Amino acid sequence: MGVDVDDGAHLVLKVDGRVIADRVIYCSSRASRREGLLGLDELRRGEGILMAMPKSRRGKKGLVTSIHMLGMRFPICAAWLDEQGKVVHSTVATPRGLYFSSPEPAWHVLEAHPDLIGVLKCGVVVTWEEGSAD
């Protein structure tokens, strides 16, 4: 799994040692999770957010680990990760869908470019490290 990082930290995400995204923001506070990707017109390859579930929701599934697409203008790849960083569920979430959730317990949700759906399959382990803000 990734290292412990502060809210707003810039991350580099890897699968099997290969960088899959290098401009990811870590969201652990209520405010940063709420803001998410709202207000963006697009999500470029390499960009995304990694949201930590609130402590009361970690290890749970369904609606309490859901994301919403209200106000979103573009599709995203949404991947739910367990406490080890293993993908337990992933989907392409579209603006037409209201809520998307994991049928399996999750600790984090990664929202990234939809092209990553082919990489973020169930069982894949995502690791992260702090990167630069550039």
C-alpha cells in the first residue's frame, strides 16, 4: 500500500512498479472529499484524486462508500481499494449515473482518467508515494 500522507498531498500511483498516474491529489478531509473533482471541465491522463474513507466508513461497502456524479461533466474510472491498496471493485462512472458504489469493503476510492479501467481490475494492488506539486 501507499505511505501515510497529509490531506492535499500530491501523489504518484503505481501498479507493479509502473506509474499509472503522476498527478493525483490525496483527499482525507471532509472538505476535500466533498469537493472531489467537481468544477473541472476535464480530467487529463495522469490526473485524479485518491479519497480516504472516513474512519467510520472504512471497511464497509455499498452506499456508505459510494461516490456521486452530480455536477460532473465527464466520465471517470472509479476504483475502490481495500486496506492493502488492492482493487476490490472498479467501474467507469458516467455523468448520467447518480451514485456508484462497491459491493466489497473499501478503505479508499480512486477517481482517475477512464482509460485506467483496463489497468485497475479487481485484485491489482495500487501503491502510492508523494510526488511534486508540478
